[in-house]
Amino acid sequence: MSLRSKKQSVFTVSEFTLDSGFTLPRVDVAYCTWGSLNTARNNVMLICHPFTGCADVEKWWLPLMDHGKAFDPSRWFIFCANVLGSPFGTTSPLSFNPCTGKPYGPEFPCTTIRDDVRLHRMVLDHLGISQVAVAVGGSMGGMTVLEWQLCFPGFVQRAIPMATCAKQSAWCIAWGEVKRQIISSDRAFKGGYYARDRPPLQGLAAARMAGLLTYRSSASYEDRFGRKIQRGTGCDISTDVKAESKYDTGRPLYAAQSYLRYKGSSFAPTFDANCYLHIVSKMDTHDITRDRVSADLDEDAALFAVLGTMPRRPLIISIESDVLCPPQEQKLLAAGIPEAEFVNIASIAGHDGFLVESELINDAVLKYLRREFSMFY
């Protein structure tokens, strides 16, 4: 039985001006809610989704959502909205441009995480919510949590950013470029002007495979697969099955290969290449110091100047084996934000540990919530 209090809803604004200055005409925002507002309307939990996530938290963080769990709809009014550029309901490259009557495609304007925060605030205003008790998110969702506190000071009381960073690193930007080049090299991509019924599935699948190398750790691959050989042919990500089969003839198919092929081929039909590239670029813009401090300050001074203005007592969670947003990046957040609590999850799961180590994450979050919001427990 679903815990959701209502099906996915859509809020529409007539126009929305982006950080870039470009004004989008008619913007839809997909969102989901669980639970109910209390009489004081102060029990709002805001969940911010990661890169390929969606507004339906049950689809990607279900182990934390239930009665007695961290995301308890009997105690909290839980809200999650889909970001700009995602293929899951909010205006994106898949949406029709009302000015042309055609899908935006690769012409969809660049958006930032700050754009998402400002747009989602309009949805919360529409719902009559004047304050958020706690904002929670991992990876890109953690970036969004940080921006919520900075874009609207005082609106979010407490924060739980996980496996995230104050600014997108050169390492992450470089991996984003690898994915960009993989997708653009697929002949079906056509510069982003591909037909909906002939998308660049091979490029998108391969980009997902590249991403999975950064979402997990070397140790996790070794622990799970080692040198095991997968019986059968595994999933074929090629559009030319005969060519792929010919290449595999006489060669062992290792379990690690089969896993990546399966994950890539199962992901590609569920997402969109232009949307994928759009969100990669969105994350590249992430820098909480941008336009917030004097240009005279050096990088470290600028960062600590911004972190020092953020609400006190956040819970900052890192995954010990994370190579995408390594623990030192969360330690930096904890060093700069007043009275921050830092929790390091001992796991070989890598960056995705914030999703897969559900029991450890749930325990840490629930302990924090019970302490900071004892009135709800």
C-alpha cells in the first residue's frame, strides 16, 4: 500500500526568470506529498532528490519512508519536487515550447540549482507553507539543501546534506564531460535533435555505465563481482546485436561487465539524453559562494564566509568510500557551519552509500530528528 497522501501533482507558473536572465514561459513543477500538516503547520520535511531521481521518494528512498522510520508520514508533512530539466514532470527539454509549438530539445536554457530552489519555493507558497522544519538530500539533493538555506535565510530550520559538496569539483566536472562526450558520439544523438522514437539509447546507456564507476567504489566492485564470469551473454547495449555478439565470441563475459551492461540498458529507456546532459551541466554550476562574497576574498575565505552564515546544528553525513564527493568535502562543510554534527558512514558502497546503506542512514537521521524535533516524537 502506498504511503503517499496524493498522486503526483503539477503546479504551473505563467513564467519564470532563470539565473541566466532567460524567461521561461509557462513552467510546470511536478511534486509529491506525504502525511499532513499539523495545526501549527511547522512539521514540514523537504526532501531534495539526486541526479536521476524524481519527486516520488518511494521510488528511490523507500527504505527510509514508513511509520517509525526517518521519513515518517504520521509525524511529518513530506514534500519533494522534481527539478527543472528532469524528464519526470517538471518543464524540461522534453516539454513543448509554447512559443514554437515544438519540444525544447537541446535549446532548453541552462538552469541552476538556485533556479530549482526558487521555483520550488513558489510551490510551497502555493501550499501555504511558510517554514520548513528540515531539508534532507544526498548528492545533487545535498547541493539543493545547502542552496535552500542560502537562497531563503531563515526559511529552513535544520538541514541534513549527505554525500555532497559546497561546490562542484574539477573531478566531477571532468566525469560530466566524459558522459557528455559519450552521448554526443552516438550517431543517433544528432546534436540533440533526435526523434523521440529514435533516441540515442546506446550513448545514454554507456554514459550511465561511466557514472556507475563513480557511484560505487573499487572495493565494492571487487567484493560483489571479483573475477566471476557471468554465464550467458549479459545485456547488450548495442543497437547492432550481431556486431556485439561477434565481439563477445570466444571471450569470457565477466560479472562486472554484465552488471554494467544491464544497468545501462535498463536505464536508457527510462530517461532522456538531453535531460541527462542538462542536469550534468546544472550540477557543474554548483558553487555556494557564487555572487555571494567579495571578489577580494580567496577561495577558502570566501567559502568559510558563506558557511558561517548558514543555520546552526545541521547533520552532515559522508560515506567513507565515496570517490565522487569524498568525506573531506563534507568535513569542510562541518568545519564551517556553526555547531555542525558530522557522521561518517563506514561502508565500501561508495557515493551511492547514501541510498544503499539505508539502515545506517535511517538510524543517523532518526536520531538527529528525535533530538532536534522532540516535540514531534
